[in-house]
Amino acid sequence: MTMLARFLKALNSEAGPWAIAWAFVLGMIMGLTPLISLHNLIILFLALSLRINFAGFLLAFLFFSGLAYLFDPIADYIGESLLQAEALAPLWYSLYEMPVARLFQFNHTITLGSLVFALLISPLWLYASYYLVVNYRTRVKAWFVKLKIVQGLKGSKFYGIYQRVDGFRRGTSL
């Protein structure tokens, strides 16, 4: 609940839409690829070191982790096609001979295929995320606040958590 409240707070704050969109992209890449891999450690490092919304990153990671099983057949096909391509055979042999490159596990079809698939759809997801954040802020937010159910939720525990997150971000205590 707290993570969702932080994410909603970021959507409603003055945080840049590109920062939220990049958080979605990094979360998508990490969610679509197998968790225990070196490239995900790099993605996590980027998520922690760049000025992105970390709650958005975590929500995108969780969402795409659930969807990853649906994309595994596509990832397996892409990975197998790339690994069996005659033109790329010298590249795979040279990468497999390097100990550091072996840590990336590019000889595994789903790891390679899911990373390539995630990188291919990243630009589309980046611009779609940006568009969604901007449209949420300009259109949906004003309409959403007027709903009766939202006015009822303002008295709930969730709204209390949302307000506490706002207080901590501004440096005020309860």
C-alpha cells in the first residue's frame, strides 16, 4: 500500500514525466528478463543511481514479472534464433570464452531472447509511458478527483498513508 501511495504521489507531484517513464522502462526490462542475471544487477544499479521514481520502477518490475511468463515463448524463439544464427557464431564463441561475459548468461535462450525483446520494445514503452503520465496529469487527475468513490476514499486508511508519504517528502512530521 505504501509503495502504491508513493507512486500515486509521484504521478501527482511535480516529478518530471520522463523520470517516471524511465522508471517504467527500467522496471520493464528487469521484469521481463530472468531475475538472477548480471544485466539485472546493472539495471538495479541504474535505477538506484539515476533520478527516477523508484516506486514506479518497483511497480513496473512487479507488473512485468507477472507478464514475463506470457512472453517466454517469444523470448525463447528470439534467443534460439540468435544463438543458432551462423553469422553470429563467432560472437557467441568469443563471448563464451570470456569469464565475465559468461556471467551475463547469453548462452541461455530465454535470458538472451527476453533481454533483446525488452530492449526492442523499450523505446515504444518509454514514449507510451511518457504519454500516459502526461495525459493522466492533464485529463484523468481532474476527472478522477471529482468521483464520489474517490471522495469516500479520502477518509480511508489508504488516503492516510498517502498523506503521510506527502508529509515525509516535504520534511514535516506527523
